[in-house]
Amino acid sequence: MHNFCNDAGKGMNMADRIVVVTESKAPKNLRMNERVAPVDLEPGVAPVLKWEVPLVDIGSVQAADEATAFNAVVAYQIVVASTYDIAESGIGDVWDSGRREGNGFDGIVLDEVAMSPSSRYWVSVRVWRGTEDSSKPTAWSDPMTFGTGAGTRWQAAPIWADPLTANAYRTLEPPENARDEAVASDADDQFANKPETMQSEHNSQGWALFRGRISLARKPIRWATLNATGASVWRTRQYVYRMWLNGHFVGIGPTFPINGETRYDGFDVTRYLVSGRDNFIGVIAYALEDQRFMAQLDVMYEDGTLVHFGTNGEWLAKVGNNIFLDSPSVGSHVYELPAEYIDAAEYPRGMSEVGYDDIDWAGAKIKQPFDELRAAPIDKPELHEWKAVDKWKTDDGRLILDFGRAVAGGIRMAAYSSTPTNLVIRYGEVLNDDRTVKYRLSAYNTYQDIWHFEPNKLKVPLSARTWGLRVFRYVEILAGDDDGIIDALYDSDTAVMARSLIYPFNGGDKDFTSSDETLNRVWNLCRQTIEGLNVNMYVDSWTRERIPYEADAWLQQRAHLALDNAPALGEYSVDFLLANRTWPTEWPMYLVIAVYNAWVQTGSLRQARNHWDQIVAMLPNDYLDDETGLIVKDPGESSHTDGDLVDWPPAERDGFEFGRVNTVVNALAAYAYRCASRLASALGKGEESRKYFRVVSRLNKAINERLWDEKTGAYVDGLDSGADGEQLGHCSEHASAFVLAGCRVPAERIPRVVEFLHGKGMACSVYVAAILLEGLYKAGAGAYANELIAATKGERTWQHMIDQGAGATMEAWSLDLKSNTTYSHPWACSPAYLLPRYMVGVHPLEPGFREFVVAPQCGSVREAGAVVPISVGRIEASYRLLGDTIPTPGDQRVDGIEIDVTVPIGTTADVIVPPLTGGKGTLTLNGEEAAAGDASLGMPTTIVQGKYPEGARRIHGLTAGRHVIVARGGKSEA
């Protein structure tokens, strides 16, 4: 993001400047199917290539048209090659598109490239910059590899360890100072009673270790892909295996299947292989049910020879219960995952390396083949290590480490003990009042492992690693009477490292800045949450349930895409939910909205086109009243199918009263039908589009006629007995918030609804907060929305989450509101998208941001800027208020403002200049006097519920490049 001074436009006029082109930049950030260098694309399916073209660096500009020409693309050429070097040279020995007119930014289908199983290619792109009459090609982009997985042609068999290799069952006991009593909850609510934890006897029998030897010829390797899968992801609701090659971590898997199939993941391991010797794959796996693992290494030599090495009976395997001992579950009533009681002396260090002693391992046991194998269409989580940002020892000898953020994973620890020691490791999302770790989580997981260390002859630390997935910020280590081991761990900065499984993330930690430090902290909490907890599926939380939910996925996807242009994970998560709906009435409707929002963000209709019948099946057609158009149904129970939820927990419903007509459900339905109508139109389904539009119109009319309370100036919660029933005598925040966010409100009512909601404050959960805030922004009341996001007092604030020590956004605002709250919910990150889209005001006018507007809603935040990643690049926008006047929803005038926007190639931008205190005042664009039209006339608006305030002006059609707008009224000051 740029930092800009107030003297923009001073000195030379634009016409006097001299063009200085420093370079003609080649395309970059190539993606195939919205993924970076995927090597496990589904065979037989033509992939789609996209890329970005960076802005040309221009110093001083003499002619605006010349600057524009450098930042315009009129043609492109794609080459697909069999090697990196050939592609880098711009030669397509596999396929060459030749020069094609257009910019290609919508994505190019490579339908002429053979996508047979176990294939690999490199792709490179160049473009022609300039005008149709005069253009020049850029250099070729850095080649990106892509390829297919094994498909259905695996030369491998599923394997597992022979049960006969199991050892006698053992467990470990914690030292005396770790045998504390569980603290009973005294909370008087429905969440206070601990559910029964899933627990199997002798759960260590689920551990299996595999070691495969790969003998490679002594000749150069062009590429190598390691495909792997496993069964039985649902018992642990995470992954079945962790895999290493020649000592290097490869990945985890498999990805959650959608509908009975088995998903496999492919990893590029070319850099890890050594030709001319034995190479080794090492795997630690866990499954109590359907114990199967399968892998296949595909190796292409430079001479064109392709060889396959698959799991079979020659692989070595053993049950790992001599390393991972019997233990309690760290899971919940929904999933079972063993605590890791590890015998560190037996830990298989080096199991994927040459020289490892596998003399006591046996041959693997062949298992039943997989019925349906399909590639997982997402990128693969990577392993990141974090040092503690703080640590301390307690008076009773415990070591506490704070990693400063939520970690989805575990730890790596190297320790030496001079006596046999059971080292207790506890993980927690927050601290207790005495600054020890709350390892008995509010959600009733018990995060406690025990690692046993024996003295060794070399007197060196031995290392071990957590295998399973825990979510934590803090770690506590206890060592009985051995103070020396705690002192050694405390004195080292690297003896204990957090190891996090991170879905590839390209968002920057400075992609949002403002003059309000609370907003900065809140946004950063949201950014770190999305980065740290995406893993490989959008789930409610990786702590308690590990289950995807529709509203959660909608919210998480919006936050994720506002931070990183990586839509594949969200698309797959929504696909999962389309096939596996959950129970609340409202939830399926969010899938329609999620598909629509993803289209608006990315410009891609692929998901809508491929799953249209599933998507529209989520609409509440069965409950439409023929006469009025309202949704009429019995409210049911929140925990049952088609039970109305409104908000969760129930204490957050602001006294909502349920009837057979529910205003929240009706408003959300209007939003979903509107999204379906627009999607249908974009897909060329005109009749369906008109049908859904008619439903929206009737719904909107009925809501405004039958659910409005003129006296209160708000919407009632619903009608008691049906469409012709009586209004319920209560107006919750939720009813008006959902109507404002999802319906059309008559213009004369908008100020009253806004004031009603402003008076309520944050009288809802962190889930409905996203609806409330977006409704306020859509009504032009961003000043109030900003205040709520930046609030520092009271428990219903994101700052309160930070004050409670949360390393990620919480499920509820506090334990007092939901006693089994967890601190690991990415869906609670709505500020991540609300702040750039509405406060800074970077809002799409066309899907994919091909046309967008910058319309700040500043309120009392004097300066702010955001980077918005989109398919063709990064939008950079910032504003700075000039003078003392602070805009409010009732009077949005400012003394002056400076707005800075960098427009990516392939897009155009409008800028909305708020009304000025001194009338029209002065307005400059890039240092020259600018013409601007009335913002309230003739153009789309981000103020969905009305129009931009009187006196606001619109600068239209800014093309690629950086632009600075300065507006000053009669009272403005620098």
C-alpha cells in the first residue's frame, strides 16, 4: 500500500511531465483452476489458466494516453511445454496458442492440452501492451508447472500395518504435580453440562507407520508427484496421514470427501528426490475404522521415461502403539482423537531417511481397493513453524509459552532428561486467571499430552513432534521433579516450536491500515485467524466439532477472499455443503448467497453453472405462501431440521419472538432469491431469473406492508399465526438488521431504521454482527458501523476478544454469553471484508471487480487504506480527511478529502467524493482540475438502500494506474 503526502498534484502540471517507463513487466501470478502450480488436477478435465499483468512503473507522465497505453493489454500468447526451460524460452512443444486478441483475463480453457493421468507440463504467458495500432510483447512469464494426479489408473494397493506387529498395550501417568482435578462449571445455561467424550479402549491400535523404499536410476529427474490418500477421515475429522520424503515434510491428507468418494492429494516432490540411490517415504497414520492408506510416486526422467512406485506388500509397516501409547481422547462428543502419549526413545526419527533401522518392521498388509478416487481440487496445507513471542516459569516450575496467535497443529520439542521423566504438554486457547494454560477447554476438550523421556548415552536432546491437530495459542510444560529440563527448554528459543498447518496464504499483514489502532488490531486478529485456521476445509471450528456449516462457510469465504485471491478452498467447502446440508431453516439459503458473493468477487460462474440444480434446491420454495409471497412455516426447534435459528446462542436473540412468519427468515429469503435471480440471468436462464425476481418482489412488498411497525420505526419479529396473522409485539434488532441488509426499505424509513439499530448497539451475536454491520453500511450509516467494529467498551466487541487473550476470533463475545465458547472460529472475521469493502469503500460494480468504485464511509476514522486482492491484481485504495469536520450519517459533509487509488490492468474505477462543507470547492485528479458528475444520478451505488448523499460527486472511468483525487471545501485544511 502506498503512503501518500498531501502535496499530490503540486509542482508540474500533468501535461508538462515526461514519461519514464522503467520496465515492461511480464505476466505474473499464474494460476490453474485458481490454484498455484497444482500437480493433482483431475485427469480428462480441461483446466483454466489465469494470470495478472503488473502495472508498468511510470515515473513522470507527459501524456495520459501514453501512460494508459502502457497499462493496456490487447493480446496474449500461451505456450505449454514439456520442461521448464522450453517454456521459459517461449516455445510450446506441447501446445502454442499463437497470438490471440484480447486480454485473456476471464481465464483461458486449455482444452487442446492432453490431461491424461500422471502428466506434467509447464506453462508460460506473454501479453502485448499498448493499443491495437501500436503494441509490443512483454517478456515471457516465469513458467508455472501443472499436472494431473493418478486418476483411476493407480499402480498401487491400499495397505495398513498387520495387527500382529502390535506391542503390548501401555499408557503413561502424569507426574504428581500434573494430577489436578477437573474444574466443574457453575454456569447456569444449556451449555454447562459436559457431553460424553468419544473414547475407544486401546486407541493406540489405530497408529500405523509405513516406510517405502524407492530405487531411482542414476539419471536426471524432470519431475515427480507423490499422490496419497486414506480412508476414515470422519472418526477424527481431520486427516489420516502425515507424510515425509527423504526427511522432508510432504503433506497431510486426505481432503474431506463430499459424497462417498475418496479424495486423494498430489504433492510436487521433485526437489526432494535424489537419483541413483534409494529414496524413502515415511508415513505416520491413524485410523480406528476402515484402516487404509495408499500412495503412488510418479517420476518422470529427463529422457522421457515415466515410472510409478506404489504402495504394495513390499512396503514395510508396523502398528505404532509402542511409540504412541493408549491415551484419553483430546476430541469431543463429535470426534475422537487420541492424546499423544509418546515414548520419545521409540519415536521414529529419520524413518523417511537412508540408514534408518527398520529391522523389526514387517511387510504391509494389502487392504480392499478404493471404489471411487477423485483428485482434491484445493491447494495443500503447508507446515509453518512459530517461535514463542513470550514465555515464563511459574512458581511451581511450569513453563508457559505464548505463540501470540492461534495455531492449528502442534509442537516440535527437543528435550534431554537425566532421569526417566514423563513430560506433560498442555495446549490451550487462553490462560487461567493464574496465568497457567486452560487446557481443559470451555468446549470440554482436554488438551494434554505426555511424552516420556529416558536418559541417552550421548546426553543430547531427543526430538518428537505432535502428529494430530490441536488449536491453541499457549503451551504449558510440566516435568515433575526434573527442574533441569524445564530450565533448558526455557533457555532455548527453538527447543519448543509451534508447528501450524497453513493453507497457502498470500495476504499481507499491512493490507489494511488506519488511524484507529483498535480497527488495526481487530483487522489483524481477523487476518491471522483466516491465515491460521483455513487448514483444508471451512469448518465451524477445528476445536470442538470440526463440521462445516452453511452460514459459517459464507462468512469465512467472504473474509478469506477479501484477504487473498484463493477461491478454490471456499468453492470446495460450499460444494461439500450443497451435498451435506445442516439443519437450521436459514442455513441452506446462505449457500445461494455464498455462490453469488463468490461470483461477484471472482467473476467466475463455474460453480453456479456446475451445481445449479443443487443451488436452487436450497431456496425455501416449499414454504412460499401463494397469496402473499411470504415464507410461512412453523418455527420448529433450532437444533432440528428446518428449525428457525435467528441467532445463536439463544441469549443473543434480543428477545426475538417466534411466529409462523419470521421476519429474519423472510428477509434472508428475499436476499437469497435476489441472488438466485441474478445468477440465473448471468447463466442465460432468463425464465428462471424472472421467476425468482417475481418472488423477491412479492416478498419485499409483503415484508414492508405487513412487518413494519410505524410507531417504533422498525420491523417486528413476525406474524403469529401466518400470513394473515397479527404482528408480534416485539421489534428485535435482528428483524430490522436482516431487512436492512437483505431487502429494499422505502427511502423515508431508512433513517428511522438506522436510528433504531444505532440505539440498540451490538445486541446480537458475532454471527449476526456481520448482518447488522453490512446493513448499516448499505444504508449509508458507515459511521455507526465503524464505531461498532472499533468499540473498546463492553463485552460485545472484537477488542474484548483480544482482551480475553484470544489468538483467533471467538464463537461468542464472551464465556458469560456462551459457556462452552471456543476461540477458533474463522467465520467470526467479518471485519476482514467489511472494512475494505465499506469503510475504505472498495466495492465491485461488475463481477470480478472489472468495474469497481471507491466510496469511503469514513465516520470518525480520519485515515485508512486497504489492499483488495482480485483476479487480475491488487486494488490499493486509501483516504485521508482534510480539516476538522467529521461526517455522520445525518450530515456526511467533510472539509476536504484525499483519495488515492491504484487501478489494476483490466479494470476501471469510479471514485465517490463526499459532499464538502464549502459547497463544490476544488477538485483535482492527479494534480489537474477534474470534472465530476452528481454521484446520485445514473450510476450504480454501494449505498444499496438509497443513493449517495446530496452533494457527493463521482469521478468516472479511471483506467489502470495510480490516481490521486484531492477535494477541498471552504473549510478544509491540510
